Amino acid sequence: MNKGSIRTRSRNLILASTSPRRLSLLTQIGIKPKAVVDPKVIEHIKQNETPERMVKRLSKEKAEAVFKKHKGVWILAADTVVVCGKHKIGKPRNKVQARKILNLLSGRRHYVYGGVCVIDPLGDIHLRCVKTFVTFKRLQINEIEFYLESGEWLDKAGGYAIQGRGTLFVKKIQGSYSNVVGLPLYETNMLLIGLGYL
């Protein structure tokens, strides 16, 4: 059996993620993963690494971690990082960090980098990176405190959820909205089509 026929026939896909948002996004475009598996990868930021390299590296590490135990299926993983000025921003660990991040983003434009990794049934690795521009309005202290109390910032790169109350902070967006949520759907879909999954 040649490589092309394996790719065309296989419909088994595992989402290497603990994010309910990524699963929800995939469902929106008609992709229901066979399983959702926690890759158990520690997301760490390397200061001298470009944002594009970082999200590609982390999405690849997640996909590879799951592929080790699940051979012969499609693996999809993703990673997101927010960049404002020289700061690479992941997920805040506590309310103090979240407050600092929101103050940094207030009234400024930042960039959301989304990395996508697909490992096909033969073990070949395919990577993409998508960049979205987001501009925040200037935030008032009471707005930040109200948002922090909501808890919505938990487990969110950049400390906010554009699909939730965080949308009230967004003055302008250029590029993929779903990338800011957690998975660039257009690019992911086109990647899977190009590989013969869909």
C-alpha cells in the first residue's frame, strides 16, 4: 500500500490537547476526534526563541508525545502564545500575573501566534504557524478587577478569552479569530485537506 492510499483511507484522528476550546473548534468544522489525549508536555518559554519557532516546537512536542503511544493514526496538536512588545506571554499562573498581563495589553496592539502540528499515520510531521493582530482598548482598573474576579483568565494564553467576556476588551482584530480562541480553523482545515485527511 502506498503512502497516498494510507492518507486517503485513514479517518482516525486524536487531538493532543487538554483544551476544551480546541475540541469545540474542531467540532464546529465537522471533525470529531477519535480521542482527546493529554500530551503531558510542560510548556516553557525560551527567551531567545522567536514566537513562531516556539509555537511550532511546542505543538510538535505535544503531537510527538501522543504519537509515541498511538501509532498509525492522525495526531493534531496546537499551541498559542501572545506577544506584546518584547514580551512573550503564555498562561498566567495566578491572579497577580494575570493583572500584570492585562495592564501590559491595555491600549496596545499585540500578536497571537498559533502553532499547529499534524502527524500523519506514517509518522510524517507537518507544521504551520498563524499570526493574528489584536488591539485592546485602554482598560480601566475596575474592568481589569471585574475580569479577574470572573476567573475567565485561567488557562488562557495572554490572560483573556476573546470568545468570552474578554471580547469587550478587543478594539480591533486582523487575521484569524479562531486562532485567538486556540486553533486557526481555516489553516488547520486546509492542512488536513492537503494531506488527504478530508
